[in-house]
Amino acid sequence: MSGGAGTTALGPYLECIRATLTAAVCLENFASQEVERHNKPEIEAGQNPELLLKPIIIARSEVERVLIETSINSVRISICVKKLDDLDHLLAKKFMRFLAQRAENFVILRRKPITGYDISFLVTNFHTEIMFKHKLVDFIIKFMEEVDSEISEMKLAVNTRARNVAQSFLQTFTK
């Protein structure tokens, strides 16, 4: 067990995702069976069902889940973050859009998430050849921890700001 995931309420959920991703990221180079000298992520192309494994959904609750889709040369990880109210929905949508616009800076981040999920990552065999597999898994786990805390912090900041605005507005009526 590595850094911090076991000390939070998210611990067992994140450890389950870590174990599943560690097993799923065993990828190998696989040339296209359709076009010579092409190598496309099979999970994205989806042309050869025999190269795709069954998708795995790990859910902490109805609103917080991870979809892990694996093929012979790629893994797609889609994350649905916890959104309990309208403010959470708005903050999550804006934050994920902000990250998607900077997808080229996060080598494995997809610009457009899978339908029903907030954000998606695509790890190919080329990524595992140039990066450490355990570091890729650690990045995704850390990302999940940080996104949850970032949205919570933004929600607190918005609520604090709204309270201050309401107080200053109501002071004009009490004078």
C-alpha cells in the first residue's frame, strides 16, 4: 500500500482501483489486423472484439465510480466524481472542462470523456514503454484523490463567498 490512500475514507475504494489498474496496465505492442503498419489503441478502435476484455466498473456509490476498459494494447479509465448537489455538478463540469482543455499537458488524458463519466484517461503500450507502469497508476490514484479535495475546497470557497455577499447585502437593510 502506498502513500496515504489507506488513511482516508476513500482508502479501500482507491486500493481496489490501484490493484485493478496494476493488473490492467500489462500492455503489449499489437499491430492493427486491418491496416498494415498501423498501431491504434484497440479500446478506441473497437474493430476486433476478441482483443477487448470485459469492462470493469468499480463503484463507491451510485454517483462515484470508475470504468476500466482493457484491450491488448490500451486501457481506458473513465472516472465519475462525486456530485451530490447542483453546485457539485457545476464545479465538477467546469473543473473537468478546464483540465480537458489542457489535455496535451497530461499525456494520458482524453479530451472528451466517455458518455456518463466526467473524465477519461487513455494509456497505450507506448506510454508504458516510456513511463513506469506503477507511476502511471499512482498518478491516476493521486488524481482521483486531488479532484475530490479540489471540488470540496471550491465548494467551500463558493459558499463562503455567497455568505459574505449575503451579509453585506442584508446590512444595507439593517441600517
